[in-house]
Amino acid sequence: MRTPIAIVFLTGCATYTSELERGQQAFEKNEHERALAVFRALEPDQSHFDPPEEAKYAYLRGMTDYRIGYRADARHWLAIAKAIDDKNPDSLPADWKNRLMPALTELNDEVYGGGMAALGNDGKKPKKDEPKKPVEP
């Protein structure tokens, strides 16, 4: 007996959605490394999400990166979340928007003030008087 393609497709979507929920639960429990692992595994499957799920994914991924200290990645994902929400109003809950904008503004201000290097993914801001490390070939 053959399984209809629609059933397989819907089952797959349910899996992506459940994985997104699992990542959100880890994020809400401050298990950021676990959340990031879930979100990274989901990244290739984002095309299966509808706009609100895409916005949710981008927001949670960005805020997870932000809390871990992956500032360049956080800026990328938070900008995507904002763009999706701008195009599809109310994709993100109001309280998420209230956290997204200050974080994104902070990250943008760092870039405008010191370039992308100011974000460094080590979670530390470079000091003005600290010599820059040479780039290895």
C-alpha cells in the first residue's frame, strides 16, 4: 500500500514545527546551547515554515545567539525576524518585538561604530586601546 504524498508532507511539517517548539522550550529554560543545537539542525528546513514560523525561528535563533555571545549571528537572525514581521505584521508577539528592537539596535550601533569586527563572536567587545590581533593567513 502506498502512502499519499500529502500525508508524508504534513507529517514532515509537524516534525519541523515540533522541533521549533522543542528549541523554544530549551530557550525559555535558559538551555541556550541545547536550543542553538536544535535551531542549527532546523536551519536547512526553514523553507517548510509559514511566515509566522519563519519569524519565530529567526527571533529565537537570534536571541539564542545573542545570549550565548554570537553577536554577528544574532544581528543576522534578528534582522531577518524584524524583516519578516515588517512584511507580515503580528508574526511576532508584542513582548518579543519589545526585546528584539533593543537587542538589534545595540548590535547595529556596534557595527556602525566599529564595523563588523566590533561584533566578534567571542561575546566580548574589543577595547579601544587594545591592539588588534593579526589575521593569520
